Amino acid sequence: MRQTIDVRYLIVPGWQGSSAEHWQSHWQQVLPVCARVEQEDWLLPERQAWVAQLQRHIAADRRPVVLVAHSLGCVTVAHWAAQAPAALLDRVRGALLVAPADVERSDCPEPLRNFAPMPSSSLPFASVLIGSSNDHAATAQRALAFAQAWGSEAVILPNAGHINVQSGHHRWEQGFAWLYQLQQRCESYQQRSA
């Protein structure tokens, strides 16, 4: 797999974690130099604790990192980026943000509500956001609004659900195309920032 030299990947799961059948777990097996952010409480997520755990994982390794987030993991990344120290932000080359959960929606599960309001600051690194036309966790319109606020390139997949095991996304090999796209954005972003 083509990658920037010495980049590591960090899987950032959402609410309830990612099971062994989830594409994030598959990707963790096949991506070189890949780790996962393990949260202390997957069932009752607490925003500050989740953001702090993400920061610990980024701080623990000096190598550049690409974040691969799903659902509430996307919101965690955006909250972290809005308050992270510059030295750690500089380590992040990019983020693939898949099926971000809208924690402001009227039917948002109670355990996720402490992640509201949705972060609205532009991300200081390259990002690609993948949404779906029929995701129960965020409408396509809301996903596009998040992408615009975060400065992410947006892709809305037709009828892909929440892009998880329940919607039939197990290995999700097609998703690697968006990861390649992100890596190209990372390179051009780095050149613009240099």
C-alpha cells in the first residue's frame, strides 16, 4: 500500500467500539503501523475522557499520524482538534472521517448528547468526510454541513447506511480508495503549509 514514509495509522472507533467484523478492525489488521484508540467506557462515552484518550495516543508516538475515525470517533477528532496543542496538531497528517454522528439530532441517543454541540472549527489538517444518503446518525445534508465547517472534502455514498457492520460494511475494501485520496490531499496540504 502506498503511504507517506513512516506514517502510522490510528483507528478512532465510535460509540460501543468497533467489533471484530467492523471494517475498522479489518483495516487495523492490514494497514502498516496501525493502532487503535481504546476508550475506558465504550457504552457511556464522556467527551472529555474520549478527547483526552485520543490526545494520549497521538502524544505517545512522535511519528506523523493519519486518523481513521468512524461515527462518534469523528466528533471526538473534531473536538480534539479544536483545543489540541499545536505541537500535537502538527503530527496529524490527515483524517478520514466516516459516517460522523450528528450529536445534535432530535433522536440522538442520550449517552452521546454530552458531545454536543457539534464542533464547527476548521480542521488544521487534510480531511475527507464520507457520509451516506440514508445514514440514521446524520443526514446527507448534515454530513455536508460538517464537511464544510471542518474544511473536509465530502463524499456522500448512495444508500450506504451508517457504513458499519449493520449496513453490510465488513472489510469495506472500497473505502481504501478514499484513504488513498486522503493521502494525496495530505501531500498537497503539506506542500501548501510549507
